[in-house]
Amino acid sequence: MKIHSGIVVQLLVVSCAKLLAREDHGTHRTENQEKWEKDVRSAGSLEELLMLTDFPDWKLWKCRMQLKHLESPSHPEHRSTSSSSFSSSAGSHRSTRYAAASYSLEILKAIDDEWQRTQCMPREMCVDVAKELGTNTGMFFKPPCVAVFRCNGCCNKEGVTCRNTSTTYVNKTLLTVIPFKQGPEPVLIKVANHTECKCLEPPLIRRHTRPQRRKGCYSVLWVPGSEDSRRRCATGLIWDCMADRCVPYPSIKQDFFYPKMSDCEIDVDHCDCVPQNKTRRSIPAT
């Protein structure tokens, strides 16, 4: 009786061990599947996706891309190397042209082109100047928008966004108008221009942030030293909205000025400056 009881206990122990082993194997398999799915979802390129999914044509696709890179006329440095080494490497790649493919490589190329166009990168876009600078509604800009590069694109992982990691500030020359007070006046502004981008998690809320300097372009109806009461700055200068003062325009030489002719009227037919007293004399008396 004791022998039978011992056998039963031993069988129960073996069965429990097998059951636990199966559960561990199932758990490990589930974890592997979840990791694989996560890796596939976060694949950053067509080549990486084809490798993760064990796509039969990923090696052929990679060889085709290398062959295209070698034969591209925009990469002469590859051709400047030894011709024998180039011909041997290119010849080995050319053999892939005749390899069987389960899918058309033209289809894969179309997918890869679309993938590259939607990556997180600096893209040229229009930015509303008034919103960017936070100016008052009593003044408007012409043109109202400027073209700069800003980070935009699709990120392959969840919970991240395309954000800038490097920024420069570019000068933009515009006209400001204050209705019934000031006519079109050239101004110089600086706008953020993104140069590098990366998919990052949202930034943490900073409780102790430094107050930002005002960046709006505020109106100045007249600046001492200006020849014209309707102008902000003297000839050869431009109003810098960031510095709140007149500065030399970057592309104008310091010693270059237009001739001053106060008693002058522009003749639009001949594109010439005609003295006003001469124009008055030419008018016949009635």
C-alpha cells in the first residue's frame, strides 16, 4: 500500500513539474511575441522591418540598394577607386537582378520612398509672423507669413513626438503697417529655424522657468535722426524688432547712400528724379 502511495505521489509531482514547465514556456513565448510585435511596430526603416519579419526578399532589397548607390552618378568617389574592385563588387551585386522575388521590388521602392518622405525631419513650412512674435492686433505684417524649417514627421514609436534638438535664428525682412498711423515700414525680425529633429518623449513641466524676453515688434512712430517723420530709421538703417533700435541692414554697405534730393519728384515715365521747381515751370499758365 505504501509503495502504491509513493508511486501516486511521484506521478503527481512529475505532472505538476510538466505543467509548470508548460506554463513557463507559454509565458516566455507570450513575452517573446509581445517583444517581437513591439520591435515590428517601432521599426525605423523598410530594411529593418523586412529583417524583423523574416521577409524573403530583404537581402535582395539591400543588395539592390547598394548596387543603385554604387552606380549613382552623384557618388563619383566610388568610381574613383580601383576599377577592378568596383567591377568585382558591382558584378556580384548585378547577379541579384536575376534572383527570384516574391514581390516586385518596384512595390518595395514605392513603400520605401513614402517612408523616407514621412520621417521626422526639418521641413519647410509657413509660420504666421504675428502669432510667432505675439504682436498686438493694431499692427500687421506683409507678407503675413515667412518660410522657415520646423520639425515635423511621423514617429515609429507610441508616446513620442517629433521635436527639435537644434535651433538657429534666421533674419527675415518684412513690412509693418499700422493703419491710419504708419505706412509700410521695413523691419528686421528673427525667427526660429529648426536644423535637427528627433522623436522624443514630451518634455517635463518645469516649475521654475525663467521669464522669456518679450519678442513682439512694437511700433515706434518716429526715431530722432530720421530724415522723414514718417520713417522709423534713417536711410541705410532698418528697425530691429529684437533689439528695439535702428541697425544697419546686413546687405547694405555703410558708405552707400542714395542721393538726397528733397525738392524732387519721380517721373514714372522716364524713371528719373525731376526737381519740383522745374516741373512747376513746365506747367503752362492758364
